[in-house]
Amino acid sequence: MKLALILIMFYVGELKGQNIARINAIICLDGEIVKKIYSPKLEVLDKGDLKRDIGLGYFPGNISIDSNDYRLLKSKDSFSLIFSMQAIGGGVQNYEVEAGKDWLNLDYIIVNIYNTDNKKYKNKLYPLPGRKYTYELEYPGGQMLRPRRK
């Protein structure tokens, strides 16, 4: 009886697992791998420029989304990864990273976020317009780097 219950639970878990799409991604903040993010979502513009939020799960190396949402993302040219992280000192910092559907076809992507009000990066990198941070990307065969201050 216990064995049958365990097999049923395993089978149900397998069915649920098939409805999840995974993107191999690592998010780094100021040179450290992010282990926990708050309120992660993907934001997509639908017809008529209506915003649609897609919930996701994250742990280092993996972004998980529903397979139906994954198909929606593949039909879009771009979308935004939006999330919050607990900042040192207790505050919460919100981040938005522009993404493209090519992310979905990459073997992996590394998102390096730099707080430009951090002393280490303040005189090295320009912040994004209206933000206190910038980001760079690394992926197989290339990278996207931001201009450096001279």
C-alpha cells in the first residue's frame, strides 16, 4: 500500500514537472551570485500594449516558468525580467532587466547587475537612465558589456 502511494505521488510529480519550462540563468549582484530574489516576474506587452505579468521561480542556475507562458515568451521579441532583492542594510531594491526571446534558446545566460551607487562601481560604470544600477550579460559565444567611464 505504501509503495502504491509513493508511486502515485511520483507519477503526479512527473506530470506536474512536465508543465514547467526552465531557462539556465545565473543572476549576480555586485559580483556575488544571488541566492534569493523576491517577487520575481517576467513582464510582457500583449496586444494593445497591455502589460502581462508572468510568475517565475528562481534558484541559482535556473529560472522556471509555466510551459504555456514559455510558449508566449517565444512568440514575443522582447520582455522584461523584474525582481526585487533585499539590500544590505535591510532595504529592498527593485531591478528590471530587458530580455529577448533569444535568451530562451541559449544554453545559459549570466546576468551581472552592478549598483552604480556602490563605491566599487560608481566611477567605473554609467547607470541606466533613471536607475541606480546597470547590467551586463554573458552567454555562450558572446557578451553584452556596458560602456565604461574613463
